[in-house]
Amino acid sequence: MSSSHPEPPLSRVVVMDQQLPVPLATHRVEIRRITIAPSFAAGLHVHNGPVFGSIESGSAVYQIEGHPESVLRPGDVFYEPEGVRIARFDAGPDGVTFLGYFLLPDGVQADIVFPDA
């Protein structure tokens, strides 16, 4: 059965529109492809700047400390706020590969701290 209205050749869908808690003078965005081995728990961590990401393959259990956990799958996006404790970013049974977008002010390098290490 054919449709009288074919699908448009281009689609734009907003998958996240995240307001930052304070304005950020972003000088550059560093994009990393990160792969975590199956069932590996990354551990409690804190970033020195906001991080956005999108899952390419596999899955991860994601949790900001004090909030419910969620399972991220391919196509899902996430936001890790600057200075906030990320309780979990644990790879699922097939591991996980994702793109991480690090928003960086002039002269700042992306950094991650593991408070319990």
C-alpha cells in the first residue's frame, strides 16, 4: 500500500535541549569515542566541565548520584553536568561505545576525577 505523502528526504529531530546551570564561554569542543569493556563499572566520577554524549553501540547503566538509574542504548543521549558526581556509567553485557562531547573554555583540558580512588 503506497502513501500519498512520501517520507521527506531529510528529518531534523531535537533529541536533547539541555540548559546549562551557568553560562559557559566555550572555546572548543573535544569529541572522544570511548569504549568500555563488557560489564565494566567505570566508578564514581566527576568531570571538570559539562559532557554530552550519545551511545553508538552496546548499553550502559547511567546514574547521577541521588537520581534514579537508567539504561542507555544506541541512539540515546546523555548529559553529565560539570562538578556533579556520576554514580554509575557501567557498561552492559556487550560493552558500550559512545561519543563524548566535552565543552571546554580557553586553556582548559578535559579532566575526570575518581573521588573514591
